[in-house]
Amino acid sequence: MVSMLPTVKEYMREEVYFIDGEDTLSKAVGIFREKGLPIIVVLANSKNYLGIITDRIILRSTLNLDVIKAKNVALKIPLLNIDDTVAKAARLMLENTVKGLPVSSENKKIIGIITVDDIGRAAGERLYAKMKVKEVMTRDPITITVDSTIGKALVLMRDNGISRLPVVRGNKLVGLVTIRDIIDKVLMLKSRATRGEVSGEKIRSLGYKVSNIMTKHVVQSSPEEDLTKAIKKMIDHDVSCLVITHSNRVEGILTWTDILEIVASLEEKEKPPINIQVSYKVKDASPSEKSEIIKVAERYISKLSDALGNGNLLLHFKEHKEKHGEEHLIHCRARLRTDKVDLVGVGEAWTLSQAARVALDKIERQLLTIKELAGRYPYTEEVFRSIVGEL
């Protein structure tokens, strides 16, 4: 069956930059800063594809860029074909936690890249032209008060598996603080100061208030704004999220991950009602561990299938610095987004599968609460779904 979805060929960009695997990372710095692209393709002997380097690896790295070779940090990301759908591209970006993917022709020659911005354009122009922001955004995001410390912001981000917090004063939006703000303006600045590399810059600690590092001019949208306009706003302002407000009160947040999730779900027409997507920011996750995670998720879906509807279950794993022997504490953020519910559960454990179980157990408890409320009160299905969407 021929897919009616837009293809990668229609939305990719031919601008692509390469470095050799033997080159040091310092060669990539100028490319990222001058070109503004999220990835550089790494080749072996200037011919064979090795993987990609992301802007995050380079521009926010404590590595010695003049010594480390590109091949040692390249991410082994699958190549897209020009005839693949943008839905597949979105899925691969989610699974690999990257903002761009290399695109190859039929003879496997790399001819361009496709980025989250390009996926966003496809979503706005072709896929969801009539959709409103409120249908996609994450509702009631966790916020932090303007007088809270940077340390508290870091703990909230860690405990909830998020990377940004709207900052409020008396329930009114006054700023936005992100994990990048904390890394760039606190942690890395402090690290550079210990090496004598900082001169004339104020060194802040985690005890400072978030108002010291937050972005004050926050790009916003309203729940009723067309998704197309919101995506254009993200692209024009070069931001990774919009804070959704009504009368300057925070009602939601819209991120590129939200956009990628709804586009990726379009690929799954002939697959099970709940599509499982997994992304990792951990070292050395073995094939057996990854297989066990899928089994855990499938058992969970099978047990609760009647209550779930159709949609996606996204599991994102990352390591904490906290260790037990040689084992790092694992953080799992699970998000279940279907035509019936949109729920998030967070779990921590010393193994990937156990962290997944804890996160999914929390979602299950939320589902049971919703089911109990539905049985207790005679709401119609349409009204009930509306209430679930607000949880």
C-alpha cells in the first residue's frame, strides 16, 4: 500500500556538513556556530558513514575538543531514505533523542538532513493544519516560583524527567528556566572557573534564585491558537518550546517532543493500538535489557488494554550521577498519550526494566483512579474524556 504521508524528500534540506572520523571535535565547533544545524555527519576515510555528532555534544561539552576524535563520540543513528515518511523520521528522532537525521539516496549516498523544524513544517502544512494547540500541548506543566533556588529547579527537573520549568510570581508567568540555563550559567561556568578559564564573569551556585538565570522574555502561545501558527512561532524564534498561557497564567507547554509524538503516531496504522517508543540516554544498554523493557511495556499494555485506547507509550531513560558500586541510578519518564488519556509516570531504580515498572505502575494507579471516578458518576463518554484530558 502506498503511503499518503509526506515523504522525507519533500521536507529535507540539502545542506549537510561532513567531518572525518579522525578529525578532532574542534573542527566541528565552527560549523555548528556558523551554520546553526543540529547535526554533522561523520565519515570514515571521507566515504563510509559512521554516525552523527550533535550540537549538544560539542557546544556544551567538557571534553577536550582539541584531542577527542569525532569517531569516538559519533552516535550510530540509522540513515533515512528519501522515500521514507516524515512519520518514520519523527519516530527515529524520538527513539534516538536527536534533532536531526541524515538522509540518503537509493545508492546510500548521503544527500541531506531532516530536522525537527522540517518535521514541524510538515505537521503544520500537511498533517494538522486545523488542529489547535490545546489538542497537542502538555497540560498543567510543573512550574517554579521566582524566589525558588536553582537547586530546587534542578531537583524538580530530575524528579519529573523534564528539562524546562515556567517561572511564576503569584501564578503569573515571569520567565522560563531550562536545564541548559543551569548547565551553561552555573555548572559549566563553575567548572571553567576551577581551570582559570573565566574572567570577569559572575560565578553562581545552586543556592542562587532562578531569577538570576531565567529567560525573562518567554515566547508564548494560547490554547486556542492554530498549531500551524504555533509551530511557525517556534521556528521563527528558534526555541524548543512555547509556554501556553491564558491571561498570563500557565495552562500548558508545547515542545518539539509533543510535535514529534503526534507525527510519529501516523506511522502506526497497521501496528498494535498502542505503539511503544523507547529512547535512551544511558551507556551500554544491552540488547537483552532493551528486549526486557519492551516485554515489560507489552505486559502492561495487555493488562490494561480496555482502558488505554489507541496511541503511543513513550519511555525515556537517562542515567544519574548517583552510583551503587559501578551501577548508575536509572531515571525513566513514561508518557501514555492516546485518544482516551494523556498521562505521565516517573520511576527510578538501579536497572532499566525496574525503572520502567515503577513509572508504569504510577500511570496504572492514575488510570485506576480515573476508572473509579467514571464508575461513580454518570458522565457521558464524551464529557469523561474531556475531564481525563485535564488531569
